[in-house]
Amino acid sequence: MKKVVRGLARNLSGIVILAGAVLVTIGAGMIYLPAGFLAGGGLAIAGGVLSVWGEDNGGDQ
């Protein structure tokens, strides 16, 4: 159980960002379906770019 709690605490910011992106996409899709697809795609691309940039830290964590 402690490993689960530690893992969630370590990844909490990523989980919150992902949940926010999902909620923005769903909200845009509720207004106009193609806008939801565009918002989801844009957020996925932005998340991928930020993920790649985050890996280039030289292991200084």
C-alpha cells in the first residue's frame, strides 16, 4: 500500500494535468464535437512535446 501511495504522490502533477486535459476536451466536445477533437489533439501534441523536453534533463532528479 505504501508503494501505491508513494507512486501516486510522485505522479500527482501528471495525473492532475491529464485529468484537466480530458475535462477541457470533453467540455469542448459538448459544445461542438469537432472542437473537442481539435482540443484533444492539440493537448496530446503539447503533452508529447513537453514529455520529450522533460526527458532531456540529464537524469538530475
